[in-house]
Amino acid sequence: MENAAAGLTFREATDADVDVLVALIESAYRGDDSRVGWTTEADILEGQRTDPEGVLQVIKAPDGKLLTVEQGGRVVACCQLEHRGTHAYFGMFAVSPALQGGGLGKIVIAEAERQAREDWGATEMHMTVISVRDDLIAWYERRGYRRTGEMTPFPYGEERFGIPQRDDLQFELLVKPLV
């Protein structure tokens, strides 16, 4: 595989990016397309992962941004960054399933951490991950994140976030120092 960093462009998403970003996020997590990559949630959640309103809300957030990554003129990854005082929140992370496993995700998360530290002075990065996603949590642990054991409930009954296929879903807070 060619160098994952070759020809990458990082920029803040705009309103014009909403449809392509929704498609990217959905392809990384839901449905048969997501099974090409390893980040799929298709076995634990059906339905949508996000929608145009949700993506636009992140783009418009006054204390955040939706970092968009292009390669060869195509959007290949994205992540949400939100400034929350001394820490930043990392979310809505998606890498095109066809490019997963080649190092692109590591590059994107490192750039997100750099921006949070340099632009906002954040000393920690926080994220929440569905606690049963052991493979994904292990990936974040290899990037320096630690499990906190702090759980928040999954929004059962809110189909805007997906239709759970099991009854034990919850989010765990992961934290990484940025100093």
C-alpha cells in the first residue's frame, strides 16, 4: 500500500460537505459497506449512525469543528473536535472502509490531537466508545488512551443514533493526556 500520509489535506468541513460526510460516516460504521473495514458496528447497531442535521450541527458548533481529510480530491476521513475547557472531545471519527488498516486513522488522530493541543491548549483528549467494542478500544489504547470505567447510557429508543441489536450497550469514557 502507498504511504497513507501521501497527498493528505486537512481542513474544516463546510456546509457543502454534509452529504459526502454523512455517506463516509455511514459507510464506516453501518450496513454491508462497513464490513469491508474493521470499524463496523453493523452487528450491534442497525439503522443510521448520523444524519445531515447531526453533521451540520457539528460543523456549526461554536466551540468545535469537523476536521475533514482529503486525498486525491476525495474525502477519505473525518473527525469531530470540540473545545471543552482544559480538554478536547474527539468524536464522529470515520475512515473510508477501503482505506482502513493502512495507517490513515493513526495520522488523523495524531493531527486532531496536535490541533487540540496547539489551537486550544487542551491538556487531554476525551472520547466515548461503545464499551463492547473491544477491538476499537484496544486500538485507542495503543494510541495512548486509557479506559476510565466511567460509563454513560446508550440512547435506547432514539433511532437517530441507530437501532441496537443488544441490550447491554453503553459508552465508556477514554482519556489521553496531550502534554
